[in-house]
Amino acid sequence: MFKIPIYPFSRTELNQRIKIISKNELQHFDEKSAYRFALSCIDLTTLEGSDTQARIDQLCKKAVALQTAAVCVYPPFIRQAKELLEDTPIKVASVAGAFPSGQSPLFIKLAEVAYAVAEGADEIDMVISRGKFLEGNFEEVFNEIVAIKKECRNAHLKVILETGELIEPDLIFKASYIAMQAGADFIKTSTGKIATNATPEAFIVMLDAINQYYNETGIVVGMKPAGGIADAETTLLYLKILENTLNTKWLNKEYFRIGASRLADKLAELK
């Protein structure tokens, strides 16, 4: 059985923490190395209805040129991306499981995940059923993630909370904990498909959950803020929050990713 902890900080306390952290200096990077690190952690992404093979080809070439952590595509493009990125360390991630709404029966979600894994996806990005979560049906949300994790086989599972719909810090904390207990290898803020994506507030709440879970279990769960990180200044703020909330185990692309494709070119110019 899973636990559902209560988050100990108010929104006012969170914002005060963020304000203090924002004034700190980076502990493990100078500015240039921070930009290089952030670039190496980016998942270059295209998730549009207008995606074509030509766009995927361009995305993969850009990932190789910039040496990002991964590319993220819809399932029909996995095989193409795998072939283009063969003999590189760049991972191929795919959204699956009724992305971005999560509003499909479980058997359909599982079938899509199974297809993505069979096509060669290294990572699966799923999104929780926010409607069920907001109704308080935490057990069903937990069981869905468990089932999807099993279908992932050797692929890593990133669980998207869609924090812009959960809003309250306590709900974000609960969803993070449920996802980690269900087997998430990463927790991720957002789909990038709604108005409010990653925020420093949601980010620090999720890092607090990761830290508490690690202290209780010894299990390292990765973190991926996605959407809303569009400039160098914001990037540095997120890195400061990461440094001040978790330890150095998370300062690598194995446990930290950024979903901010538009940011990649800016960081490449600055590094």
C-alpha cells in the first residue's frame, strides 16, 4: 500500500524559500558551465499534430549537434529517431498512455506504451489521470502507473503530473509521492500543452518530495521541469533551486532533465 504524506510548507513559505535561493550564487557551476550542463540535460521535443519525418530528421540532427540528453517524439516516429541516433548516447523518449489528457481506458494506454517500447523507446513519458486524482481516487492513479511501469519493461518511465492543473502545493506533493511509490524513474511537471507549465514553486515542491522519498527509501528518482523555462536567467534559477534542495547525486542527466526545446539554441550560444 502507498502512503499519502502532507506537505509541510505553505505557499508563502515556498515563495520565501525561492526568493532566498534566487539571491544565492551557484555552488557547483560558474555561469558558462551551468549553461553547458543545462544544455546537456535538455530533452529536445516535438509533439505536434503536424510532425513529419522531415521534422524528426531535423530534430535528431540538432540533438547530435548540441549533444542534448534525449529527443522526445510521438510513437510513430520512434523507430526513425532510433535509427538516426544509433551509435550516439542520445536517448529516444516517447509520450504514450493517452498523452496529453490521460483520458483513455487503461487497456488503451497500455497498448500504446507496449507499442512505443516495441518500437525501441528508451524512455516513456506518461501523464497521470488528473481527473481521477482531483476526485481523490488516488488508488486508481497509483494502480495505473504501476501497470504502465510494468509495460515499460527496460524503458525508463517519466510520470507527468501536469502541475498547472493540480495547482496546490499539497496536491503536487501527494501526486509526486504516489508516482514515485508506483515506480516512476522520473517525475515531470508538465505536458507543455496547457497555459501553466513548470513553475519554480511546483519545481521545489517536487524536489522536496524526491528528497523525502530518497531519505525514506534510498531510491533516487529523477526530476524534469518542462515548459516555461525560456531564458538563461530562469535556467540559472532552476539550477539554484536544484542545488539547494537535493544533493550532487542529481547533478547529471541521468537524474535531471529539462523540457525546454526553445531554450537549447540560446544555451548553445552562451556556453
